[in-house]
Amino acid sequence: MIIVFSSFVVLGSVMMVFFSGYTKNDKRKLLTQSANSMASITSAVDITNAGTPQLLGLFVQSFSLNIDADIFVTDLEGTVLFGAYANSTSRVGTQFTPFESVPPDIVARAAAGSFSGTGRKNGIYKDPYYVIGVPLYASTGDKTPVGAVFAATNATTLTEYQFAAFQMFLIAAAAAFVLAFCVVGLFSYRLVKPLRQMSAAAKSFGNGDFSMRVPVTSSDEIGQLALAFNNMADSLSNSESMNRSFVANVSHELKTPMTTIAGFIDGILDGTIPPERQTHYLRIVSDEVKRLSRLVKTMLNLSRIDNGELKLRPADFDISETVLSTVLTFEKSIEEKHIDIRGLDTLTPQQVRGDEDLLHQVIYNLVENAVKFTNKGGYIAFTVSDSIDRVAVAIENSGSGIQADELPMVFEKFYKTDKSRSQDKNGMGLGLYLVKTIIKLHGGDITVSSTVDQYTQFSFYIPKPQEAPKLKPAYSVPVEDAVITERPKKEHRGHTKDDSSNQ
């Protein structure tokens, strides 16, 4: 409102300056035209005739009333010959004369061309007047001036006119200001209301309550801000929920094996466990320690990924060998569940370029899930395929499968399906999230497909490094030679392809 008020002040000031200048110029132009008209009439008659001045005086009085200005005629010495003073007194038509003569220098200036006096500096009136003087020529047609004609109006009338216009502007400005105040007030209230709601919601978030949302009532910038704020609130709420779940899961994951380890170690130390059973329980302790090690390693890798500190150490290695060695580490669990392993006997060496440790962790997590969720007497099938630009690995297992509505969420952090939760009491829902993140870091991707009570398959690929294009030889080969040398190449390539397929 200060800006609106300042705008009205500037507008009024500029308007009054231009309006004042316009009215002064317009009045000056009117006085000049009136003085010139009187000079023309006066020069056309013989003022030396006894009756002429009286007739001119009556005409001048009428003319003075019409233009609301003083009009008088002087000789070159400044003596006023006759005039009418409608703007100097209310008793128009009498012989009242405000002055008997005009200063000779002013008459000389008027007779020489023109005279213009503004305000108090008019040289004739004591009060502020606008005075215009023009030369008066003789009736004989001689261009030698014989006097001057003056037209004057009181500056107070212009001031009153300007003041009246200023009053009109003030009334209009006040009405516009009140209207602007109401409109701006309503607009500001609507503008600030969602911001106040966002402020209250932000304070609620600071206290740990993420349930508050801001109503989205428009599609403008404020509405988009409210929508973004609500999306942020949803993200914070989900993050807080996942963090709480993470703390609970990690606490459980650490507590369970540590309790088991402590109980068995104490039993061995105090003699509760007999010596012939100590080896059995020490193996259990060893498995629990390895489980803790894997848990810590997974959490460290997750922290490094979230902080952007995980750096790849690419190298060329055989991913088929990694699959085979990983399956052997689960030999005991596979035998206990009588799982049929398929596809290992048909694997061929496939070189990939990537971080061997991280990709080993990917395959380890996928194989571990497959062994864990395969039904007794079921199967796990492995496929490693090579194409032009990638090497793909697929691991399929029989079992209860995954519901269709849960498939898009299996790679989310801390996510565990209801069925897997009942079977996988030791997992935190980090394995598949870490798997996908590592694959993405290598420029590949991973997908999952499943049919309930039949199978689940995880497939991922690692892109091959792009080779630089080979330069063509600078020399040309004759057509005959090109044909002769090309045929053996084709036969050789076909032979090589057959050899590789036989392998």
C-alpha cells in the first residue's frame, strides 16, 4: 500500500505540473489572441475622433467581460487611453481604473514586438497577474507603432482552477486507494494463507509430526508450491518411516546373532556345553560372525552409495566363474532342501568389465535369495548369455513367487513382502536395493518377473565397453583383389562361428 500511495503522489505531482503548465500556456495564448484582436480593431479606426474612444470603450468592456480579462490601450509614453477591467473589479462598466499609466519600458517592449509578464513579475500590477502586450499601429497603415494594447488576467483565478482540479484528483485518488486497499488486502490474505499453513506444517515437521498437509486450492505458483510442499512432506514421512524401520531392523539383526554368539561362548566357557558338542556350536558361532560381517559390509556399502563415495574399480573377469563359485558356497543349504541346480553345466566363459567385488556381491545376494525362497525339491536355473553390446545373467527359482502388485517395490530400500518376511526373518530389505544400485553404477539394469506359486526370475545385464572405430587404410585395393581376398574371410568367419557354437 505504501507503493500504491507513492504511485498516487507521483502521479498527482506530475499531473499538476503538466496541468499547471497547460493552463498557463492556454491562458497566455487566449490573452495574446485577445490583445491582437483589440489592436487590429483599434488601428482600423481613428481614435482622434471625438466619439471613437467612447465607442471603443464600450466595445472593450463587452470584450473584457467575455474573456474575463483586463484590456487597456496606451500610447508610447505609457498613458492609458481607455480600457476595461473585468478581472480587476466586480464593478464592471464604471469608470474605475486601477492605474493611470504603464511603465514606458514595458510599453516600449510591447511596441517592439511583444511583452509577457508572469505572476508578480508583470511590472504593472501589484498582485500576481499574467500580462500580454502587443504593438498598436496607426490607422493610416503605417507600420510604426503608436502605442500598445495589453490583456491581463489575475493569476488567482488560474490557481483556483488548478486547486479545484487538484481536489477532484484527490477525491478520485482516495476512492481508488480505498478500492486498491480492499483488493490488495484480499489478495494478500489469499496469498499469505497457504504460506502460513506451510509455516505451521514446517513447525509440525520440526516436532516430528509429518501428518500435516497444505490444502492445494489453485494451480498457480502458490498451488504448485503447496503441491511440492506436500510431496516433500510425503518424502520426509516415508524417509522417517524407513529410518525407524532401519533402526528397528538393524537392532534386531545385531541383537539376534550377538545373543546367539554370547550364549554359545558362555556355554563353552562355563562347561554347560560338553566338549564333544563344542565343535558343532563353534561352527554356529562362526556362521553368525560371518552373518554379522555381511551385514556390516552391506551397511557400509549402502552408506558409501548414499554419500556418493563408492568408486568402481573396473577390471576384466569371467562372470560365469563368479556364478559357479558363488553357488558352491551355498552347497550345504542346497543339499538340505534337495534343490535341483540347472544350467551350470552349459555355462561358457563370459568376460565382463566391472568391479569384481561388487558384482560378486550382486550375484551372492541373488543366489542367496533364490536358495532361501526355493521350495524343497524345487529348482534354481542359471543363464549367462552374450550379445553384441552386453552380457546378461538370469537366475530363476521355483517357489511361492511374488505378487504382481509387489513386483515394482522389491528393489526399494527396506522393502520386504509379507510372504518373504515370514520366510526371511534375517533380512532387512537392503539386498535387492544394493543389487540394483550396483548394477546402475555399472550402466546396466535389473528386472524381475514372477508367477505366484510357480517361479521368480531376476535378470540383469552389464554393458560391454565401446570400442574405438578402426581407421580405414589410406591406400585403395583393386576390385579383383578385393573379391579374391574377401571370400576366404567369409569362409573363415563362418568356420569360426561354427567352432564357437560347438564349444
